[in-house]
Amino acid sequence: MIKTHNEGLNTNELDLPIRQTTLSDSFGRVARKLRISLTDRCNMRCKYCMPQGNIKWFKNEDILTYDEIFRLVVILASLGIDRIRLTGGEPLLRPKLEDLVASLKRITPIKSISMTTNGLLLADKVKRLKEAGLDSVNISLDSFKPTRFKAITGTDGLEKVRDSIDAAVSVGLRVKINTVIVRGWNEDEIVDFVEFARNSGHIVRFIEFMPLDGEGIWQTNLVFSKNEMINIIIKNIGNIVPINAVTNSSDSMNMLNADPATLYCFADGKGIVGFIPSITEPFCNSCDRIRLTSDGKLLTCLFEKPGYDLRNILRAGISDHEIKKRLIANVKKKPEGIIRIIKSNKLEPSLNMMHRIGG
């Protein structure tokens, strides 16, 4: 069990006499969301993410403990972080994950805890996670075709993933599907995924292929753009419009504000799809996310290297007050993002490795 010596803590009680109470950068962006990578290990080998062959994993002793994660989240919550997403690698490879979820749920300012998973292990653990306080899951699924699924992921787990989607729904978790579209691989299934969204009620989010691949295969001609996806949808199914153009409901606006994807709906009101066009339409100017890697690095941007070492300062006995000051200073230096890399014509494969930094 996690030793939550701050159990039930309202972070207003922290004795940290620092006037700045938000994590703002030099571009005026304020961090509200935290991605926590729990491990760099994964039980899939997706070609657009993981290196193939021998992989140099982080050493077990270098991985943050649940107590260390809890301590950092308490500090970050006092600086305005209010939404957490657990990622990997595959987060469900960490044992007793429900203990961490329950611990984080007790931090007063945290509004939601979600998780991104490949779904292979979710069905067996979803009930405990929901009871611990998990609010939603994003499940990665790039093909409905068993042979293609195995070619992309290196596993035969398609049915397990589909079972996990059903299991998540059965316990009351909100479910979104993450689908990376790579030219020549799976763009012919866009219509199938949209029909799935319309029939199931789940949001399917189409993600452009980013240069975060461990194998170094990324090329610009493999990027299937948001506009190309939309054209396929309109041609084969019907017109879609941005969801904020047709609704002003508070629930819908909260969904929009919490999601990095641009969400669209159909004229008949049936089905929502989203697009994350990180390459063709970068949204760096509205980025409100920071990341904590499993080995304790703070990344203020997906493409930041090497990040800021938090693990060693945690283990050196530095006070929460000092850590808070460092976090403020680190986020202040957040780079503009991939948009700057695109402008400088420096896009290339493996600018970072997704399995190490968290999705």
C-alpha cells in the first residue's frame, strides 16, 4: 500500500510561501494537465512507437515509486495541475496500479484521472481501477483486421483489446479510441473506425504519425493528414462539422476543453470523431500539458530533451518548497514546441521515443 503521509491533503495547507501558484511559460501557456508515464516497458511492439529487437529498458531502481509520484503530484496540484493521465509504455504492467489511482484521487485539486492503454490487460483489471477512482480510458487500436493488427503491434491481441473496450463500458468508464493513421498501413480503415464511432458511441480520435518512433521509420510521406481523413469521411459517410459549431452545452464545452483533439460530429447527430493533427496543424500555442517520465524526468514538451531530473532531487532529500521553485523555473523555459521544429525544417525520425516519455 502506498504510504500517503499526506492522505486527504488539501494542497492549500502546504507551507510554501511562493507567490506564483500556476505553471506558466514564456509564451503565456499555463500547464493544467500532467501525463505520468509509469513504465517504459510494453507488451506490444507497435512499429510507430517501440524499437524492434533488443531494447535498453530503464533499470528498476531508476523507476519512480508510487510514493515519489504521489509527492510530486501533491506539489504540482498546488501549482494548478488538476487532470492526470497515466501512460507508459503500458501502464498496466505496473503491479497494484489501483493503489496509485486511489492515492492520487485523494489529492483535493485533482478533477480527473484517466489512463492510456493498449488494452491487452485492461479487462481483468478494469473493475478494481474503476473502484479506485479511474474516470476514463483511452484505448489504442489501429486496425480491426487481425492480420494487420498483428503486423502493426507484434501481437495477436485484437480480441483482447475489443473485450477490454466492452469491459470498460460495463463498469462505467468513459472510453475513447486512439487510432494512429499511417499512409500505406491503415488509411483504408478510416471509414470502418468512423462507423464504429457512430455505432458504439465512443469517440474515435485519429492521430497523425509523429516522429516519436523508436525504430526511426518516420517520414513526412507517411503522414496521412487531418484534411485527407476528413475528405474520406465526407465522401464515404457524410458531412462533419466541428462540435463547438453546433453545441453550447456545458458538458460538450468541458469535453472540448479537456481534449487535445479537435472534435467533429455528423449532421445527423450520430457519432463524434476527433483529430490530433500534430504535424499538419500543430496546436503548440494552446498546449497545457507537461509530462513525468517513469525514470523521473520532467518534460514540458513531447520533443524536449533530456528534460529535468526530478528523481535525484527527490531522493536527495530536497524540500517540497525547493522542488516547487524548480518546477516553476523548469516550466517557464518550456519550448515553443514542434511548430518551431517544423519551421526550421528539422523534422526527422526519433526526435524522441514515445515508449519512454509517455503518450
